[in-house]
Amino acid sequence: MGEPIYPRLVGARLRGQMSYRVSFALECVAQAGGQLVELVVILVLFTRITDLGGFTVHEVLLVYALSSTAFGIADLTAGQLDELPVYLRDGTFDALLTRPLGTLPQLMVSDIRLRRFGRVASGVGVTVYALLHNDIDWTPWLLLLAVTTPLCGAVIFGSVWVAASAVSFWFIEGQEVANTVTHGGNAFAAYPITIYGPALRRAMAFALPFAFIAYYPALALLGRPDPLGGPGWLGWISPLIAVASASAAGLVWRFAVRHYRGTGS
């Protein structure tokens, strides 16, 4: 059997970008710099306050870092879906339908922008810092939780990205709605949900499971109870939430593609 097609496509995209190494390095630095601006905002905020929603500066940094790393990975793998309206307007999506490959994987490998790795790298760096500066009673299970949380969070972010982008099949300019959910979800998940009102928490933490990206796993890592009264096991079910989110996103995407009418129809 020949080499699987998707790794070959990804490899070709990456080789093309790495051929301009100076440009790649500068773009990575720019991505990381933009990420660190958000970090500075948190640090400046804590020059005026001692806690945020009942969390210390290092605890907030942990929530922020886990969310940031997860979003960076999701952006690296699913950010290409932002171009879906362009594919639909110019008829390029119709060409994807004629190939013996899934439309969603084709889109996701169509333009992998490796410069987004700068965001992931800065998120990992802040995560390591936050883990070292919080009093965590390490066990093998907590170590596994720390490693898998950003990956599960990336699946959740990516699933929301897929489902929200599918709106473009009905509303060509619906990507603005998708951006509100995805980038807005990143802003929501980067802070303890205790700072938000009940209505926003219900919508963004549970209807859209952004609380399971960083907030609940961070509570489990810190070994502290949920100020909102949630049970402790919520911090350990992010893998299940990720699987459920991915399954739901797959159903939404398949439904949208089945009901898609091409530019020639």
C-alpha cells in the first residue's frame, strides 16, 4: 500500500513554509508576542487586585495557559476552516466533493500555517511556569492530566470550530458568527468561570463546553474544590467531553454537506 495521502499533503505544506525560514521564524515570534500581550494584561490586572474570582495570580495563569495552549493547537489544525466561505463562494468546495477523500480533512490540511506554532510554544511555556509556581501534590494521574488537558481542550475547541463553521453552508457570511463562538470561547475559557454571571456560565461553560477546556482540569490539578459547588470529578472528564464534542461536530458537518447545493445548482 502507498503512503497515506493526508500525511503527504501536510508534509508538502510544511516543506513549502519551511523553505522561507527567516519569514517563518519572524511570524512565529509575532504569534508568540501577540500571545504574551494577553499575559501582560493579566499581570497588570493583578497589580491592582489580589485575586480574580477567588483565584490567585498563579492559579489564573494556569487556567489561562491551559486554554491558550489548547486554542493554539486547535488554530493550527482547524483554523483553515475560516476560509470555508471563500471555498463556497468561488465553487472550490464543489471540487472537494469530487475527490475520494473527506471534505473536512481536505479543508483542514489545505493550508496549515506553521507560524501558528508560536502561539502553541508560548502557551506551553506559560503552562510549565504556572505548574511550577502552584502548590500541586503531584501524582502520576495528575501528570497525565496536565499533559492531556491541552490536547482534549484542542479537540473541544476544534469541534466547536467545525460546528460553527458549518453555518456558512446556509449563510455565506456566517463565518463572523463562527469567529464569535471560537475566538469568544477562547477569551471565556482563559479565565476562571467564577467571574462570569450565571447566564453566561450556562451558555458558554455547559451548552458550549468551554469550562472543560481549562477551568475544571485546573481545579483538579490544584486540588481545590469548585467555588460554584461542582463535583470534583468534573475535572477528570475532559476526554469524554472531547469525544462527545467531536462526535457532535461530525454529525453537524455531515448534515451540512448533505444539504449543500453547489454553485451550479
